[in-house]
Amino acid sequence: MSRQRLLVANWKMNKTVAQARSFAEELGRQTSALPTGVELAVCPPFTALQTLRVILPSRVKLGAQNVHDEPNGAFTGEISAEMLAELGTEYVIVGHSERRQGFGEADDWVARKVRAVLAHGMKPIVCVGEDLEQRNNQATLSVVQSQTSAALAGLEETQLANCAVAYEPIWAIGSGQTPSPQDAQTVITAIRETVATLSGKAAQGMPILYGGSVKPDNIAGFVAQPDIDGALVGGASLKVDSFVALAKAMGE
Ligand code: PGA
């Protein structure tokens, strides 16, 4: 089964509305350079969603970086899945390590967020990954397997068909360091095997991405691996030329 190839830009807390607008306008001028056959998504801060919805080229989907699991209510500062869906958001990053570590998102909360995203017709991109100490203790596979099953267990096959996973080793994020493509492949195979314990069909079809210091000059090595279907990219997604170069390298 051929799987959707997916390149997702995670802008984190970068870009004002004006900066997001100029990125989208410049990307619009370069759309002919974007490869077909690769799904592209940009996840800006919430404040730029509406602007990007209007001016991002239709080739490029809109994503969000976080969501609250409750439908509404007294959750000061939070954003619901319904609010994101109303803005045309198609993807939502869930359980990024910066949220797990900095904002107390435990596995059970991540699982509830996944369900809220799916309930509003959007696609969660569930982030999993080990820290350096866990890696040094050979705990990588057990960490990613338990994070994956905590997020996805209990979902129907039709729901799993709308999920993606991103393997992001915490020590590789923003550090310039990466695992080798072969190491990332080994971990992503283990993630796919975990999904297969829930549904073999979903495991075959689910896009599983690599993230962590992906750049235009290293992305090809990752996506050449049989189980790596794309990338979740922070720093290297902020400039249009770099984003286009990432997309082109994936399309080749
Ligand atoms: P990075 O971030 O590409 O800047 O390492 C990736 C991420 O955190 O999603």
C-alpha cells in the first residue's frame, strides 16, 4: 500500500500575522516549484490561522500546533477543536515534546486531544520521542511504543486512518543533531508495529514522519527509508526558500 507523503512545517512561536502573510505570498509565487504527490501543511501560531487560510496556496494545508480537549468553557488561554475546524484547519500537532515537557501534557491528555481533533474532522499528528537519558538507557523503543499506544489505543479503524505519528527524538529538536536515517527507520518500524497491534490495515496506511533538525540537505536520507513517510520541520520551515527546498527534496 502506498502511503501519503507528508511535509509539515511547525512554526512554533514564530511569525506575526504580517510575517505569516509575506511567507504565504512568497510561497504563492513559488507554487509551480512544489512537487505533486507530497501533501504539504503549515502550522502557524493560532493568531495567523485566519490570514493563512485566506492566502496560503490551496496546495498547502493548514495545521495547528495544539488544541484543548474540552469543547468549551473556563479554560483561559486555550483553543478548542471546533474553533480550529471553523478556520479550515486540517491537521493538528498533538503532544509535541515542548508541550509534554513545558506544559504538563501527559499521555492521557494527549489521547483526549487526539479524540477531540478526530471528532471535528481534522487529522492529529501525534508526536512521540525519547530524551537523551532514555536514549542512553536503551529505552527509546519502549518510550515511543508506550506513547504511541497511549495516544491511539481504543480508536476505531476509521479514526486511525485519519491519524499520523511524528517520531521526534527530543535531543534532536533544534540541536542540529539527528539520528542516522537507519536509526530513525528502526524506531519508526517499531512505532508502525505498535499501530499494527491496534489495526494492521491502519498500520500499513498511516503516515509516520521523522522530526528533529530536518534540513533541506538531510531530508532525502530520511524519506528514502521505507517506513519514513515525511517530516515535521521546525527551524528549517520558517523561510520560504528552505520550505520549498524541503518539499522538492521530498518529491524527488
Ligand atoms: P526542528 O524542530 O526542526 O527545529 O528541530 C522540529 C520540531 O520540534 O517539530
